Amino acid sequence: MFSTATVIMAVHYFARLLNFFILIRVIFSWIRVNPHSPLGQFIYGVTEPILAPIRGMIQNVFKYQGMIDFSPILGIILVNMMSNFVINMLR
């Protein structure tokens, strides 16, 4: 139905879009955007399933309770690793 190249490009663009949403969420935390606004709900709804487990792992496994949230950095790395893995499996 779809060529392999089309699926690879779709996975690549989807990963980039997720990375973009994570970066928007970081910027939202800096400028204090209302999380109950429609845009805030969308961004938080898309990124929270990725960042919440990472945040929980950082707090429970590594016992880090500091002011800096490292989950967006790890989320971007994880999204890139997973997209590279899927793309390599498709090739």
C-alpha cells in the first residue's frame, strides 16, 4: 500500500513533530502559559504521556527532586532513539 520510503519519512516527521511539541512545552514553562487554554491542553496532552514516565523514573530511581526538570531532554533523546530504531528496522 505505502512504500517503505513513505513510511520512513512519516516516522521521521512524526518524531520531529513530537520533539517540536516537547520544546514548545519547555518554552511554555518559561513564559507561564495557562495549561487550561486550548493550546496548552493540546501540548500538555501530547507530551505528558512521554514525559510523565520519564519524570517518574528520574524521581523514583535516581531520587532527584531538584529544580531542573530533565525529562524533556531525556524525552527528546528517547523519541530520537525510537524513531531511529524503527527506521533502521524498516530498511
